[in-house]
Amino acid sequence: MMINLKRLMETINTSAAIGATENGGLYRLTLSKEDTEMRATFVQWLETADLQVTVDDFGNIYGRREGTKPDLSP
């Protein structure tokens, strides 16, 4: 298995652009529009990877792919 460097850099650059500051920093406070945008982007990435997306009561986002033996624990 090899890392797709182009895709990895696109992911990093997309993430870094959401909430980017003029001096090269990142400003993405919880519940801000930048946080909401990043969360939506992350969910989109998970869905594109055909993962089942769930969000818990604390706002943690999970992506899960069913295994070949679904009766086993994750």
C-alpha cells in the first residue's frame, strides 16, 4: 500500500485553508463558521471513502467501514 502524496497534500492544504490567518496561523474556534466548514469537509471526505459517518454527543466524528465479518466487534 502506498500513500497518494498528491491527495495527501490536497487534504492538508484544504484543511489548512479553512480558518487560515494572514500570518500563516489557523483560527478555527469550536462552533465557529470555520469549524462548521471543516467538519462538513471532513464528513464529505469520509463519505467519499464510503464510510458510515456518525457524530457522538460531544461532536466527535467517526467514519466506519463494515468489515468482511460484520458479526465481530470493531
